[in-house]
Amino acid sequence: MDTERRVKISKYLARHLRHQPDRIGLTLDPAGWVEVAALLAACRARGFALTPEELHEVVETNDKKRFAFSEDGLRVRASQGHTVEVDLDLPVTPPPPVLYHGTVARFLEPILREGLRAMTRHDVHLSPTPETARRVGERRGAPVVLTVDAAAMAESGHEFRVSANGVWLVPAVPPSYLGFL
Ligand code: HQG
């Protein structure tokens, strides 16, 4: 499969496994899973046919491992990034001492005033390295990387979780834990 097709399938899956499952008549279970067979049928019915092999290739080779199969291989879900209500059922996990958030200058004033908020997603997304955070910020313009004192946050009871693809998730980051790289 060429890169263009892979990206097209990845975007289609992200749209329907994170944001608008009902657009193609799908219902996610409470943890965000959908039967592979139901997903393929729904895609086909909406004129976006893909083969089981293509689905496997996209899930396995995705640059950010955005999707994952269940252990039995019968279900698939997005690993994070949902705007629809899901409970990914991830365990609370002690974070590394420092995490990073990539953003852009125009958001800094509200971020430093009110902290990082989840906005349309479930959680604030934090990166384990400054490089990854920079790439996240670059989606919107010249990146600005903020540090998050995750050790101090965890110490005062904030709950961190980590997605299957290594994104750290926390409901919010108060401004006092933020710093500049
Ligand atoms: C900003 C991509 C104003 C925040 C990436 C960000 C990531 C505030 C934007 C994943 C704010 C939200 C998530 C506040 C936060 N006031 N702006 N108080 N608090 N913001 O897309 O972290 O390709 O929901 O800085 O790689 O950019 O989709 O979050 O700029 O992992 O798999 O509000 O999305 O992954 O934007 O990106 P987003 P994000 P995928």
C-alpha cells in the first residue's frame, strides 16, 4: 500500500473511531472498541471499502500507533485522542518526573493564566520527550515547548495515565506546574 492510501485510511479511522462513529452507523463500546467485522462493513457501506489486510497494515505500521487491536484480534480502537465519551480503562501510572507539552505562542497567555485544559478532548496530552512535544506544537505553527512538573503533580494527587502509544494523559495541568524548556 502506498503512503497516500495509508494516510487516507488512518485519517478515516481516526475520524470515526475518535470523533464521529455515528456518521458511519458505528457504536463504540464504553472503552472505545468496535468489532473489526462491523468496522469493515460500515466502511464498505459508506463507499470507503478497505480489506482486513489493509486495516492490519494501517494499525501495525501507523507512525504514532494511533490504533490497537484487542488481544483476541476481533476488536479495534483508537488508543487516545477521542472527543466522544469513552473510558479507556487505563490504570493510573506514576509519570516520569518531567513531561512536555507542545503548543504555539498564541495560546500561551490563556495557558499560563488558567493552565493546560483538555479543550475538546478528554485529557491534556503530554509527551515524554521535548522532541515529540515539538512535533505536536508544529501542527499549529512555530512550536513552543512547555515543561510539566509531573513529579510534583503526582505527589499532590493528580492522576496520570499513559496510552498504548506512549501519550501521557491528565485531566488538567494547573499553571503553577508549568515551565519553559
Ligand atoms: C491548547 C495529535 C488555550 C493546547 C498530537 C493545544 C497529540 C489551550 C490545543 C494529540 C489551553 C488543544 C493532542 C488553554 C491547552 N487555553 N489553549 N487553557 N490548554 N490549550 O489537538 O496536545 O495526530 O486537543 O496547547 O500528536 O495539540 O491526533 O491537543 O494546542 O498527541 O494522533 O489547545 O493530537 O495526535 O489541541 O494534540 P489538541 P494537542 P494525533
